[in-house]
Amino acid sequence: MQRLAEAVVAGAHDDALEGVEVVVRPALAAGADDVLAADGYVLGTPANFGYMSGALKHFFDTVFLQAGGALGEDGSAAGGEPGVRKPFGLWVHGRHDTTGAVRSVLSIVAALGWTQAADVLEVLGDVGEADEAAGYELGATLAALLMG
């Protein structure tokens, strides 16, 4: 997890990228003000028992309504506030499977109205150099989209 997180942050700080302020917050330290102040997001989580981490779930539970989250009458994602389509990226690390964790995060961010700006980076087992390079690319991609 740490190696992937460091690679994503390093990519967001790539020397070719200018005008982007990168703020790193652990899920348990982030709040709705952080979400509202940001122009985009990169989320990372382990896949724990087929789901996102408890910390990331707590983050979503805490900020959902204040950050513009919305659900339809049937409980499905309603897309959040109109016109607030902030880009996001996601990386997930698991030992055996990441499917449930990815699905759960994507359903919540859909209800927040965020726009997926890069393919989900799913890493199984030990993190290798190729995984770190993909993490770097994920961070750089999101930062490049936000260059201003």
C-alpha cells in the first residue's frame, strides 16, 4: 500500500506538471471541506474481505451529503450536484481479489457525481516495479488534467 501511495503522489508531483497543488490526506483525516476545496481526487484502498477499507468507507459516510452526494428513490446513485463533475482516479491493492472493493468505491463516487478520469489501477499480490510505474502514471494523469 505504501509503495503504491508513494508512486501515485510522486506522479502527481512530476516536474513536467505545473500549477497543481497536491494535498495528501489519510481517509480518516479528510473531511467535507477537503472534498469541496479539491478540484479532483485520487483514492487508494486495500481490498479487505472483498470491500474497500473501513477508513475509506468511514470517509465516504462522513462527507457524502456535505460533498453533494445524492441517491435516487430506489437507492441507486443519482449523480450528485449538477455541474460538479470532478475527476477522480482509484487504485486498489488486494491479495486475491479487488472486484468488490472497486465496485463499492465506484458506486459511491457515481452518487457523488465525480467523473472517472483514468482506468482503475488494480494490483494483486506483491507490488512490483510495473505496478509502481502504473501508480506514478495515475497520479500524473490526474494532476495533468488539473493543470491550470
